[in-house]
Amino acid sequence: MIEIFKKRENTLIKSTEYIKDSWINIVNPTEEETSKISEVCNVNSSYLLQVLVEKELPRVKKIEGGLLVVINIPYMKDKSIKNKYITYPLGIILCDSGYILTVSLVEHELLNKFKENEVEDFDATKRERFLIQILFNSARSYLYTLDSLEEDIQKVEKNTYHSTSNKQLLNFLNIQKSLVYFITSLSANGIVLEKLQKEDLISLNKEEKMLLEDAIIENKQSIENSMITREILSSTIDAYGTIISNNLNVIMKFLTGITIVFSVPTMIASFLGMNVPLGVLSESNLSFLFICVISLIVSFLLAYWLKKKNML
């Protein structure tokens, strides 16, 4: 899919024409679309294909025909807690021909904010500023995603207090997996940001340099929050693993106590059912009732004693 956006009266609108100073967004393009963009923007198609690899690492480098920046952005793969978030690469190419390209394997929610003119001071014709704004908002998107993960953690916690299965622990581990993706991607994104700041790869004015510094701060904050959440989650997994084990022990203790209590009538019936003389008891019409009453009384006393000893 290819989308072309251009500025008209301080508003971003869709276009069907390839005009300089426009923004071209490419999502999982076909071979024909890749060749077309390569020809229009005078950029080797191999660079476009590199970004379309799911595990492509963040980097920034000068290429023939422009500057290539690759970062990782969180992506909701599944609405359920299992494997909910992973990261996908987003490539940004500042073309010498005047275009700015964004290339990705999936459609990122982050870019929709730019398409809908929800980003403050956004101007697609200011390519360097646009790049920094993408970097800044990508770092901030991790913070929003962490809030969603914390809500998932709270949901799982509610179901774990009285659980005896491993399902909730597996949900915790899936959330932890997402946090590992985040920390790894944020660390790599941080290297890209610092390289843009230290090396003379793009020309930035004072305001854009301040925005880049803000992006670096946001990225570091996202890393710290991700690490804190991961540490808390690790402690939570250990604690709830113990809780689940204790819940199972309580159930086993209860079942064992019940088994002991119900074994009493069986024992009494077994003894009295032996082929031996029972004296007066065997001659009474109420002998069966009498045996049942004795069994109930003994079972009740035993159950009371076990309960008092916290064994039932």
C-alpha cells in the first residue's frame, strides 16, 4: 500500500501525485510498488526491502540518495494478553530528491496521528523536523503501551489469588516477554537518537535540537519504566507462584481431612460387618440406626478436632 500526503494551507491532505516535499507512506508494498517508489525517489530498492524484515535492527546511516533511519515501534499483535505486544521496524528515509519516506511491514498507529494532523507543529515539508517528531512520538508510544500492560497485569492478578493452575503464570510470562522486546528495542532506538545528536547527519535548528533532546529523554524514561515494570513483574511471578502452590496445598489438605472423616463410617461398618457375635446389638431392630448414629457422632467429633487443629 502506498499513501501520498502533501501540505495544503497548513493541513495534511492525501494526494495521488508524486510531488516534491510530500510524505510517502509505504506499508508492506508489493514488488511493483517498491520498484515504483525506488524510481520516483531515486533510492535503491534494496534499502526499502531491508526495512521490511521483521527483525531488522534500528540504525541510522547515509545511503545513496538520502539518509536512512530505522527504529522499532510497539505493535499490538493480539488483543488478548497472550503475545499482545511485539515490536516492528519503521524505516524513515530523507530523500535527496525532496521526499520523505516511511516504510513498514505493518500499519503503525503512531503514523495515524500525523495523518490526522494530531501532532503539534507538524509540517510534512520540514523533513528533519518530521523525522525528530516521529522519533519523539515513538518513544512516547512505549509509555502509553506500558500503561496498557500494567492494566493487563492487574487483570491477571485478580484471577491469581485463588487460582491453582499455571494459566495465570503463563499470562505473566507473556507480558514479561513483551517487556523484553520493549527494553531491547528502546535501547537500540536510544543509540540511533544519540548518533543523530552527536554526528552531523542532518541539519537541525535550535528548536529541532531541543526536540531531539526531548526525544532522548523520553526514550530513557521509557527504558527505565520498562525495566521497573519488568522487575516488579518478576517479583510478582515469584510471589504468585508461591500463592498458587499454597492454594494447591490447602486443597490437598482439605481433601485429605475429608478422606479421613469419611473413612470412619467405613471402618465402623467394616468392623461390625464381620462374621462375629455382636451380642444385644445384633438382636435389636434398631441396630442399623444405632450404627449410623455412632458413625455420625465419631465422624463429627473427628471433623471438629481436625478443624480445631486447622487441618480441615
